Amino acid sequence: MINGLSFDIEEHFQVAAFDCVARRRHWDSHESRVEQNTHLILDLLERQGIHATMFVLGWVAERHKGLIRRIVESGHELASHGYAHELITGQTPRVFREDIRRAKHLLEDIGGTPILGYRAPTFSITKESEWAIPILVEEGYQYDSSIMAVVHDYYGMPGAIPTIHAISTDSGPIWEVPPSTCKWAGMTFPVAGGGYFRLFPYRVLKPLLQR
Ligand SMILES: [Zn+2]
């Protein structure tokens, strides 16, 4: 992962908590906002001279190829957010392998650049779904950025190392680049993540992001 700043590129309705109201089978009937909103982010980054890592959903890449090419041409790192945005805790190892392989091939074909990094939908690599890590190695990923050292109902691995480190698996090593967290009053709180970005007042978030 070559940038400290990262974005997950997906539609506004592709959120695990919305599953009961924005059913997967209806995704294509919703208004698409991802292209227009990502162009705004890319414009902003360009004005500031900042590069980022973009974890793009395969489902989005398939429908917005021009956007993927702009991400690469602008010098950002293109990485994988999987294909279908299913929580890993709800997948079998076989389904997971197919999902990350499909996303990698698609992004490499469209972007013309190797895809080395992966971030799970809703950071959903947990103690129960740790089996996903060696599969990432076998499918050619060199780093993961999914393991959040917090307590949460959908994700989190309390006690996990909160800084960049190597993980050894039977299939080989892989780097873990954990999404940012902070310690306060002996507890670990998330800093990264779109939900927290929207919920925390900016004056609280800004010093945490600058650490
Ligand atoms: Zn996502």
C-alpha cells in the first residue's frame, strides 16, 4: 500500500447495514452516484497534489470503466474491495476466493496495473473469518487492509496489532495495513471508516487523523 490516505469506492446503497432496504437484486435500479462523487474526490486530490489508494468494488469497476482509468492515470494506487460487497463472515472460502479473483482480474484488465491490495467489505476479516488471509496470498494479493482492532458487531478483532505488520500463513507472508484506530481511556476506537467520518465532529476527527 503506497498511500496513507485511502477510499473505498462503492455506491451509496452498498452498505451492509442497508441490506434489508437496498436488496442486492435491486442494485441496478438505484440511482448511481459513485462516478460523480469519486470525480469530485479526484478533483480535490488533484488540486491538493495528494495521491491515495482506492479500494474499488469489482461491481462498480465493471460499470464505470472510465472512472477506473482516471484513477490510474491520475497516479493513485488501484486496489481491490472484492467484487460483490458481501461480508466475509457470510461467505464460504470457495465463494470468497471467486469474489477476490474476479475483482482482481477485472481491475487489472480495466486499469492495466497489478492489483496488490485488498480491503474487505465492512472490514469483515474477524477471528471467525481469518481463513481468508491465506486465500488472499494464494490469489496474489500482497497486502490486506481489513483488520480493525476494535469491538463491533459486523467486524473487528480486539487485541489485533494496530500498526503495519507482516502475517505469516501456510501459503506465505502478507502485509497487514490496519485501518486507523486510537486508544483512549484504555479502549481502542476506530478512526478510519466512512461511518465514523460522517458521525464524529470534524474537530474530534482532525487531530486523530493527524497522529
Ligand atoms: Zn465497502
